[in-house]
Amino acid sequence: MTERTATDARSFILAAVTLCVTAWEIAFNLGVYEEIFFEKFHLLWVVATTIFLASFALPREEQLISFKGRLVLLLPSTYFLASYLMVAAFARNVIEGESERLLIGLTGLALILIFLLVVPYVLYLVAKIINPDLVTFTRRQAWALAGITSFIITAGLIAGDSHSLLMTCTDFSVSGNFVPHGCTSLQINPVGE
């Protein structure tokens, strides 16, 4: 194996692990709580917006981000604005009943799509900023990353949705998480009692 091949292999595995760790946590919580927690969205917004704004400080010949890339980075801000307008409409009872449920469902779907599009792109940009030589994936490797990440997302959703078969209420409470509905309650005495 040549030095370049070894570097390519390491960067591919690093990218897969980074994407999948992020994807697992979001997908598992989505499966358990049917929510993407606001902290994850806020973190995504901060990183995407920072890269977006910082890109304007660079000379044109040193740009790392295309016009389309900047549009992708604006998606979390667009969602923030749409979410604000939706909450304001709900607070003023402008939208009610079936329309309210439909809008909430569409907003949730939009958030999931934004995560699926923006998270990999932001991670790609961060890797490209840190070390441009690390991000030289072939088309086959890019599809493999997408497949691996999709598998982990699916596993996370299934595991989260099936949490009552995998974990107990105590697992959630001891870890500092909210105890979800439908969790398995077991009375386990700690060692020494």
C-alpha cells in the first residue's frame, strides 16, 4: 500500500465514522422521542452560518465554497425563519386544526431533509478546511459513504423506535435523558444492596 493509498483509506474511514456518529445520535433520538433535539439543530446552524459568513471574508481566488454550497449553508437559517413564523402563527391562532398538524408534519420533514443534506456537506467542508488533501474521495467512495451512513441512520431509527426491547427506563434516567413513553421498567438493585 502506498503512502497516498493509506492516507485515502484513513480519511475515508474517518469520514465514515464522523458522519455515522452524528447520524446515529440524531436518528436514535428521532426514533425514541420522534424529535430532533433543538441543541443539535442549533449546533448545525452555528457551524453552517459561521462557514457561510466567513466565506465572504476570503478573496475570490481563495474561495472554498461555491454559490450552490452557500445556498446549502443557508438552509438551517431558512428553517429557523420558517419555524419562527410558524410558531408566531400558532401563537396568534392563525393556523388551527388539521392545517396545524399538516404544517407541523411538513416542518418536521423539512428538518430531517435539512439534516440529511447539510450535515454531510458541513462535515465535508470542515474536513476540507482542516486538510484539503484528506477530501479526495472517488465517486465510488462517496456512494459508499452515503450507503454506510444510510444504514446507520436506519439502524438508529429502528433501535430508537424499538427502545423498549433494547433498553430500560433506568438506562434513560441514569444517563440523564428523559424517560420516554413505552420504555421497559425493571427494578434492578445496584450491587451491594
